[in-house]
Amino acid sequence: MPPWQWATLVGLSLLPALVLAFDGTRFWQLLVLSLSTWLWLVWPSVGARRRTLQLVLAGAIGTSFLIDAGVRGFLWQTYGALPDSSMVVTALANTSAIEAREFVLAYWPGMLTWALLSLSSMGLLALLLSRWRRVATRQSAAPRGNWPTILLLTILLMLAVALSIKPWRKFHPLVFWPGWTKQIVATRANWNNAHLQRADLARRASEQRPSLSANGPDTMVLVISDSVNRQHLSLYGYPRQTTPRLAARQQHDGKSFKAFRHAWSSDASTIPALDKLFHFGEPAGVPRHHLLALASAAGYQTWWISNHDDLAVDLQHAQLARHRTMLNKVPGRSAASLDRAVLPVLEEALRYGDGKTRKLIVVHLLGTHPHYRLRHPPENAPFKGAQDHVVKQLEQNGRSARTRELRNDYDSALHFHDHVVDQTLTLTRRYCKNAGWLFVSDHGQEVGSVSDHAGHSASSADGYRIPLLIWGAPMRDVPDPLLNRPIRSDWLGHSLTRLLGLQWAGYRPERDFLAPDYRWQPPRHPVRIDYLS
Ligand SMILES: [Zn+2]
């Protein structure tokens, strides 16, 4: 057998581990990336020493794929988590030797299975590599003829393309794991810092001596969604029926359910938007308060129920809550965890306690964050392939077929989102006598309205345009003209403390849109916005 056939067998020896550890697109990505292990063995070097070097490098790269598959396979099977998920990173950054031992004792059968798979594949790899070396002489070099050359060039091209695309490249074990190690070290360093910051926030909050008024709500549910542009909600006048449930609620329950018409986020992405929302609009670097720390100090029990996997959000906000549930263990936009996963956890939180516990429950949704298609179940896609007036309008405005398709996906995701958000309110009303409920998005989304672009957008008003819905007894006193006030999400904390019935020294009525003394000031956006649009 010539060396190129042995080289191919070397590549095939990785296959069982890849098949078991990855599925779908990820499997094909890894398969292409793993070509870097064996492809160059097709051309054995002339000198014996260089051939040895070739063998050692191929062995090392191949081994990295096998270890990678073993670790990822184990984590996915045991937790449904990726190694760079917030759960795994924080657990590892915060683990002592004793905890590590307990972990191994608890999970050794799974670990052993994956380790055996990796090790046996490594044995096979070593065997095939030594065979390759034996036959790899100058006489029997690369395969000759037309079709092997064409095939090899095609494979080479695929590899080059895969390595040039960042989301693909980052799954190459030799790229991923060094970065991952750095992340663990950095998180470990941050950990103490974040811990101190949280202790500091708690101390500063109690210094404010916050108090609760007797007529405040027993429960406040704060639903924070992601990437929802209010202009796409039928509740706000969008021609497609994207929010049938919430719209029906507004019709039947208009007195205590209010949709504020002109809410704007301070930022076009999650991390800075949430940072400001929870810190009352104060920038980092100055001494500031956190809504959750303040609510805790005042006597609220706090919850953070999240379908996000984000290390920064976890460290800066979620960890301040007394009860914390992180449902999604896949970071980034490829996460496929549907938001409805929060509902049973919310129900549990609403039932918690003896009826006297005052609760602040934060529900953090993925909302309609890209990829839109992953934000709804495939069978719940009412606008898939739609050719209605919305699509016609986009066509007239010169939007590409891709953007039109993404608009359909986005609106389908909103339709499913309507169901989840509406359920959070149904549950709140079912379990609480005197509750409040507030729904807001962290930032907006541009989906072909202004330009031929779909995604986060710092350069258009749609990137900041958000919905704001509030339900509860205090809404009965809100006069209609107040719904037309422009509102900024970074000041929302002041209105939230009012809704929580929480008095504290740092409250600023001029930033509370529910207060008579409210004074609007436009946030600093890098784009001109008509805030009454
Ligand atoms: Zn976001």
C-alpha cells in the first residue's frame, strides 16, 4: 500500500471519536479541520529525519483532536455544555482540589468511557503512523494521475477555507484550547475581583438604608429580552401578527397593562446595556449601586433565571441574586436553548415561600437574538417563506433575498417569543395576589428596515428601539399621555425602585418616567434619533 493510502487511514482513525462527540454541522467542520492532521502525510519528506518530524507533528495534531473530542463528548453528554460555556468556565475557575476529586468520583463512568474512546483511537493512530513511515520512501511518494490530484486540491482548498473562517477555525483544538486556558486563568483572576465588587455593592446598598412601603408588590417579575425591536410587534402597530397574545391582553386588560411607546436602549449590545440598566445609568468607574443589591438590602429575595450563557452577565449581575438558575450552557449565537425553558423555573420561584416573602425575579431571555431561526421551534414558523406586503415592501426597498428571509425568520421568532413572554405574565398572575411585571429588551435590532442588514446595529435607530410593557396595579393610575414620554433603559432602575415600593437616598425623580418631575434628556447615541418615532 502506498503512503497516501496509509495517510488516509490515519485520517479515518479520527472518525469514530468525531462521529460520537459532534453532530450536525459541527461534525463536518471538525472533519474538514482534521484534514490538517493527515493531508500532508500524502507527500512524505525525502529525508528520514524530516519524515520523523512529519510523523511526530501529525501524531500531535491528531492526538489534540482526539482529546478534544473526548472532553467535549463528555461535557455534552453529562451537562449539555460546551467547554467555554459560563457554567464550565466559572466552575473550573472556582474549583478547589477537593471539589475536583469529588467531581471525578461522581462522574467517573462517563469520563472513563470517553477516555477509553480517545485512548483507543490514539493507539490506532500511532499504529497507522508507524505503518506510514515504513512505506514512505522516495519511490512511492504522492499519488499520480489526474483524479487524485484534483481530489487532493479540492480537499486542500476546503481546509484553507475552513481555517480562514473564524467561527470554524476556533474549533480547531490547537486554536481553541490555548485560548480556553487563558480564559480560565483570567476568570480565576477576575473571580476574586468580582467577589469583592459584589461584597462592596452589598455594603453600599445597606448603607443606603433602603426601606419598603407596605403597599408595594409582593412579587416583581422583570423580564429582560434580547434584540427585540418594538417596531416589529403588532402590539405597537406592525402589520404582521407577531404578538397576538400580548395584544389580546392589552385589549382585555388595558387599564393595568401598559405599552410605553417610545422606549430606547442606551446601547446596541447586551453587556453595556445591562450594565447601565442595573446600575441606574451610572458609568463604570464611579461608585454606583446595583438594583439587585439594593432590593436585597431592602428585604426582597432575589432570583436570576437565565436562558443566556454569558460569563460577564453571570459575574456582574446573576451572581448577586440569592437564587440563580442558568439554563443555557452554550455561549454565543449558536445556542439553541429555547426561552420556554425558563417557564417551569419561574413557576417554582413564584410558588416559593410562605406568601410573605417579597420577591424580585429577573428572567433573562435570549429573545430574538441571532440566529433568529434558533429562537423558535421549527414547527412554529408562521412567516416562513411568506410573500406578503411586508416582503413586497422590502423588495421594493431593494433588500436582498437573504435579508428578506431573515426578516421572515425574525418575525417567526417574535411570534414564538410572544407566547413565552405572555406565559411569564400568566404565571405571575396565577401565583401572586399583588404582583408587578415588567418586560423590556436589552437593545433593538435592525432587520432590513434602514439598510440591507440584519443584526445588531449601533448606527441606526432600530438598534436602540425597544419595547417596554408594564402590568400591575400602579398602571391603573398612569394617564395615557404619559405613555408617549420618551424613555431610556439606563434610567429604568429609578422607575423600578418606585414599582418595587423601595425608598432609598439615591432615587432621582427626574430620571423616573413614572414621576411627575421626570425630565427627559436624550442619551448619547452615535446616530441622530427622533426619540418620538
Ligand atoms: Zn443583546
